[in-house]
Amino acid sequence: MSAKESQIKINVQLDDNNIPEKLFWEASDGGQDLSECKAAFLSFWDNKSKDTLRIDLWTKEMRTDEMKHFFHQTLVSMADTLERATNEDKIAADMRDFCHHFAEKLLR
């Protein structure tokens, strides 16, 4: 029996200077049809080097206020993921406290 496989696709339309103009993504397993977005942060854990590899993309149309909200929501979701993955509820709560502080300072 073969293992189930799922794909996540990211399409990036670039301008002449290789700056993203449009981003599209879809996930075959999860019901996410091809959708446009303005930013994406994708992280991978490299077990050999014990390091995080990242792809951070945003379009020229992504406004600064949208990016601030995107960062805040990403940090909150990271706290949630940390708690689910490690059961470290106290440090996840500390992260959420930081997120609240971050929002107060950045999202005025």
C-alpha cells in the first residue's frame, strides 16, 4: 500500500526585476482551490543542519498596515502551534502575552 500524498502549490508572478507582483496558492488535500494572496511565510526544518529554511514572499501591493497585521496573526498562530505540538502551555501563554504587547505597539 502506498502512502497518501498531498501537494501545496505556490505560484509567483514576478516583474522584470524579479519582485513578486502576484501570489497564488492551492492545497490538494484540504479543499483550498487556487487563491490569490499578498504574502506568504513558509518555513522548513532541515534535520541535517538543524536549521530553519524559509521563504518569505510579499507582493508590491502588500500595504504596510496589512503586513503588520499579517505578522501579528502569524505570531499568534505560532504560539498556538507550539502549544499543540509540545504541550508547553506556559511558554505559549508567554508568547501570546508578547503578541498582545506587539499588537499594542505595532497596530496603533
